[in-house]
Amino acid sequence: MRTLKTDRPSLFGVSTARPGVSIEPVGRVSRPSPQPGTRSEDTRSSTQGFLAGASLRSEPGTISEQGASAGAPRASLVEGTVSARGISHFRLNSPLSQRGDKETKLYCLKPSWARMMDFWLGGYHNFAVDRLAARQVEATCPDAPEFWREQRRFLQRAVAHMARELGLDQFIGFGSGLPTRGNIHEVVQAINSAAKVIYSDANFTCVAQARDILNGNPTVAYEQCDAAEPGELLYAPVTSQMFGNNHRVGIGFSGLSHLLSDEELARSFATLYEWAAEGSCMAVVAISRRVERFPKLKQVLVREGMSFFPRSEQEMQALLGPWQLTEHGIATGPYWGLSEGTIRVKEVIAETSFSFLVR
């Protein structure tokens, strides 16, 4: 197994630019300072971490926040309740809208890392409570939004490479978040309109909203699955229905490994390799042990009540099993696939993570 480790990104340029897929930083939103408090997700998800100080209550009155996109309606956060007037987050007669008033209110009231990610990427599938929680995370760690934007850009480059250079037309994602803002299907279907994608996430509310967004897209599915047990998805009826007996796939496994123990991660990688056919490829972003040098980012990444497993490049390779690094090797940060000198590398992002493809 050959490894390339440099202080700059590996030399492999892939352009995924197209209308509607760019992920420019979102504009600033003015708001009063929130009251302290915390919220945390109870399941593994791509949008990992703690909701730093994400309080659902505010001072008496209304906190008005502008939507992430120009001209978006205003939402309000008043005494622990959320009103998203004029914002269509789920369709009439959709599964979410039919779950009942109580369930829908709870769905809107609790901050979601998937919706916070959507906000940071410039999307509009988020509520005021998500934007408030996102701003509180930014107050703890200003580099957090760019950290996740770079992870999305890595995933875009990786799947574009798989579709163009490797000819893959079937993709599976773990810890996928919302299928918006240049997620896998938007990138690969711009290259091959016949490409099929199956997303997954451990968080039920993320899965429910994602299905609502996809609105019955016949070439894209979204299932609930814990990345520690990928067999739940690989051997599910939906996978055989969409892929048949063809197991040659591209796999997205970005920003998840630090949530899994060595045993869980090794088992997950082994299951994926056993199921996937020759020619398959997997994209991985992992958190480095060097994250200890950046306590503010670590505070965001560590989820309350859950263990945290940063790893060195060598430790990660030992868990890959039969998966082999591609010729591009390991890149510092989520900067795989970028030519040297084309970007400005941020130290906190480059030092706390690394990225690679395996086959």
C-alpha cells in the first residue's frame, strides 16, 4: 500500500462547477445574542458534533432572521416556539405534513445538524432555530462553517472523479445530511443523467425531510442506516431494486470515522468491501489526532454523551483492511483532488483532517 503525505493537497484537479451546485459562503445574519444552553442529536449523522449553546428560548419578543437565500421569507423565534411563515419546508400531503401538529412542531423546534449544514452551504431548507444554533457554533469556533463547506467540496470532487474517470453510475452515501447544495446526486447526474444514488443517515428527522425534498425522484432514494452497520442498507430491498445485482458503486464516507470505534470502523469497511464489486471506490474524510491542537474545533466535533475517535493516517490505514489507497495518496485536510497552489489552505482545517480515496 503506497501513501503520499504532503503539506499541500495532492495534485489532481477535478472541476465540478455548474449552475446550482456552487457552495458560496452564506451572508451574515444579524441577531441578538442568544441565551446559553445546549442541544444534541441522539444518533450518528454526517453533521456531527454538539449544538453549541443551541437554546430554544430567547428574551421575550421576536428574533427575526433573514433566510439564507435572497428574498427568502422571514422566520421568528419567540419564547421557545418557531414559526416558519411562508417557507415551504415540506409539501402539502407529504409524510412530514401528515405526522400531526405535535410531531411537526417538535421537528421544527429542535435544531438539526443536517439543516445547519444546509444553512452553512447557502441553502434554505432550515429554520430559525437551526440558524440560531449555527451562529452559536460559529461563536465557539468561527472556522466550523468553512470546515464543513470544504468537506462538501471534497465529496463533490471525489464523486465527479468516480463518475468521469472511473465510469461509475451508482452511488451510496453514509451520513449524507440533506440532499441539497451540491450533494452527490446533483453532481453525478450532471455528468450522467442516468446515475442512481442511495443516500442514508442515522437520524430519522433528516431522513424524513430528505425524502420530502426528493419528492419521489425515481433515481434517488434515502434510507435510515447507521454507518457502523452498513449491511442494513447494502442488503435492504431498496438497494437491490435500484442496483440489481450490480454492486460496482461509488461510496461516500465523509466525516464519520471519528464517531466509530476501531472495531466498528474496521467492521464497516470490511462489510463494504465484501459487498462492493471490483472497480468500486470509496471517498473518506477523517479527523486527525492533531485536532487536539485546536480545542475550539474539537469542542464542536465532540458530541455530548458519545465517544470521540480521532486517528493518525497510519491508524486509519490499518483499519481499511483490503481497501487500497488510490495513486493520489492521502491529502492533508479535505483538499484531495486539488492542484497545488490553487487554494488557500487554512491551517485549522488542514491540520485536523485528511482525505483520500480507496478502491
